[in-house]
Amino acid sequence: MPLHDTEAFVLRTFSLKEADKICVFFTREAGKVRGVAHGARKLRSRFGASLEPFTEVTLTYFAKENQELVSISACEILRSQFVAGISSERMGVMQYWAELVDSFLLDHEPNDAAYRLIAASLDALRQAETDNLMPLARYYEICRYFEIWMLKLAGFFPDWRTCGLCEKDLSGEQAVYLTNEGMPQCLNCSGQRGDELRPAVWRTIQEILTQSPAKFLSLTREPGLLNQVGNIATRLIARALEREPRSYEVLSRLRPAL
Ligand SMILES: [Zn+2]
């Protein structure tokens, strides 16, 4: 039984029998891993608070060949999201991100870029909340940022810099048109079919793909822009997952009224 030792984020947990929990982790070394934490539901569990959502931990587990569930032997907290209190908005956002990571990334497939995205986004969110930079709209914006990146890292987002047909650079275009598959096209190639994206919306997507989450959160933009980026993300996510995410209602709560 090989022993594994890796940094990981807790994504979610489910009760299993009276004393145990099933935990879903996103590990740096092995991607998504599901395991059993024996005794985790007991009052004085050795797992303590280490299994709260998006706690970053050092995870030690045993994996048996051909078994989906690994056996968790230790889980030490590296960083908790709950140290200095947490708002219900941040909880909602993290729950949504956990579902996206769980839905988009495959078991046992490492994805270091996704690991770094999660770490940087959690840091930016916590820091912005500490600095009081978080009107409701900002939670909504960072969710949209995370969605676009999740789509990209899972391979469901095309290269947006150039026209999908003639490969023309789109940055100088008056309008970009988006096919049902999410492929951007220049005016000529599109024949004006598909969804028209204003240059500002297209640029906002470019900003998401080139800025860190902290930088993205620090800039103020026209409120309607993120709603439009959001509509695109929603459509691409529903298409990729063939359903709407379950924790989607958090986004409707945070969506700014225009
Ligand atoms: Zn073209």
C-alpha cells in the first residue's frame, strides 16, 4: 500500500456511517482524491477542524490499487479560511468554487495551474475582505474570474486572442462574434452570426486571463461588463457539464441589479 504525502485543499465532505466522513481533496501531487477519514465525525476527532472547506492541509494517505477511496491517515492544517471569521458571502463563493473544481477536474490528474489558481483566488478574496474592499458586486466579479479560468484550465475555453477561423488578431476589432460553441470570430468570418461581444466585454475576458485575482479585484469596472462575461461563462459551463451547477444560486444572490 503506497503512502502519499501532498499539499491539498479540502473541497467537500460527506457523512459516512456513524463515525466516518468521505472527503474530496484537490491535491497538488495527484489532482482530485476521494478518501475516508475514519472517526472524523466523533466529537474528539484527530482531524479537528482540518476538514473544513478550502482548508489547505498536508495530507497523508494510503492508496490501494483499483480502489476509488483512499484511506486518510493524517491531515495537518497549513492554512484555514476560518481563522479571523468569515462572511456568508465568502462561504457561498467558496462552496461554488469547490463545486466547479469537483465538476471540472478529473480524479488522479494533477493540475498545478489549477492548484495555484485556487490558492491565489482564496488569498485575494480573504485579503480584499480584510481590507474592506468587498461590496457584494466584488464577490460576483471574482466568481466570474474563477469560472473563466476553470473553463480554460479544464480545456473548455478557446484561444480568445484570435479569430477561430482566419486567426486574425481580434484586439483591434469593433465587435467579436461568439458561436454557440464559444469560438470567437471576426466580423468577416462570422457574417454577424452568433452573440455580439462589445470590445469592452472581450477586453474584460482578456484581463481575466492576464491578471492575478488580486489585481483583478483591485480594479473598478463598469458594472454591466461582468454580467455579460457571466452570461458567456454560464453558457459555456452548462455546455461543458451538461447541467447547471448545483450551487449556482449563490451567483444569483450576488449578481448586482442593474
Ligand atoms: Zn476571421
